Amino acid sequence: GAAASEARSATGATAGAAMRVERAAASDAGSATGAAAAGAHQLLKVEGINVYYGAIHAIKDVSFCVNDGEIVALIGANGAGKSTTLKTLSGLLRSSTGSIEFAGEDIMRVAADKLVARGLAHVPEGRRVFQQMSVEENLEMGAYTRPGSEVAPGLERVYAHFPRLKERRRQVAGTLSGGEQQMLAMGRALMSSPKLLMLDEPSMGLAPILIEQIFQIVQELHAAGTTILLVEQNAQMALSIASRAYVMETGRITLSGTGDELLHNDDVRRAYLGG
């Protein structure tokens, strides 16, 4: 497609690197690249989705996968289609074509609340906590798909990852700092015991020290067994923790590779890493 032709038109040493990564992108819908793919179990498989906002073609023939146990990052400029992709995966928007498989089942027409029950949790951009409710009430809302007997163990698990939330569990959520509200939004999603946690711009609007804390927690959640799909404008941080990553530009995936490969890709460095 357009991505491959862009790679062919690139010049010099960059062209070789770009084309290698482009070829990886082309084959990636079916299987992940490199060693990460060896024997990997696909948890999420997206093939050929197209999403429109009225006449605007926001997502264009996007295909990618997330394997069980990975952190996969979607990076790109504001407006590239990253958040729209997550909204489509979580059932808030519909693709007009293609397929989305989660845990081996077609979820293209499954309602958003049913997807949560199946193990797909979405932490939206801007956090969206229930401002007038306490921290603990917010967390309990996240467990609405789970049996009552799982709420208390779920709270303990969340508090183990987010001790600051435990300290503030009776506090009204609207009085929390931005970083604490991000932790609460992530904790609320974890209450549904997700197989896949989708995080949309978790670092947005946070001070650098808080961004480091949030990314540390993302790594802890991953180490504890949660598979993560991360949408993030902070490409440096996202690529530094990602097993694999995809670059989105104007609604298309134009590059893919391991986090480390993209960190050292000249095109990525120029466009997203200030180098």
C-alpha cells in the first residue's frame, strides 16, 4: 500500500532500514515480527479495518496484532488515528470493513460492555473518573462485570499496585491530582480482571516525575501478567518499554518493529524523538 511505496521512495541508508521495517509491517497482520512471534499466542488480531467520521476517512486499512504477554505501543502525532483505533477495538466506534478477533473470537459487532466482560479494558484519554464518587466507589464501578466475591480481592490487588489510592480510598475522586486520577482510571480498569489493558495517552498532562511513575506501574502490571496495548505521544517512553510497536500516520500504519528497532530508526528519531 501507500506505506510500502513511501519506503520504496526513501533514499540512502534510511531506505534500507525503512523497507525492512515496512516489510515487517506488511506481514504483521498475520504474525508478529522477529523473535517475539516465535510460538506467540495472538490475543488481538486486527485486519483491514476502516473507520469514518462522517465523510472523514479516519482509519485506513489498519492491520496489526497483540500477542499474549506483550506490551505493544501505537505511536504517532496527534490526529494520526491512535485513539480512534482504541475506540474501535473497545466497541465505541464501528469499522466498515475487515475483522477484529480477540481471544480467538470475532468481536466486530460486540457491544462495549460485553467486551469488558470478555476481558478487554479501555482506559480512555483524559481519565474520565467519576468526580463526585470516592476512590473506592470508582474502583468498585470497574468490577461491575465480576461476581461480588471478586470485589474485595480485586481492591487489594489494585491497592498493591497503587498504594496511593489505598491511602486516599475515601477521598472524592474530583479532588485527586492529575497523576492520581490517571492511577485511579487504570485501577478501575484492572478491577475487571482484563486479559488486555488498552491505555490511551496515560502520560498526557502529567509532570515528568509522574510520567515516570505511571510507566513504572505499566511495567509492573505487565510483569504481573497483563497484556497491554499502549497509545502514547511520548514515543521515547513508549518505545523504551514496548515489546513491539507500530507507527501511525494519517490513519495508516506506516512502520512496525520491536520497540528497540523503532527507537533507533532514523525516520522515527527525526519525526518523534527530536533527533
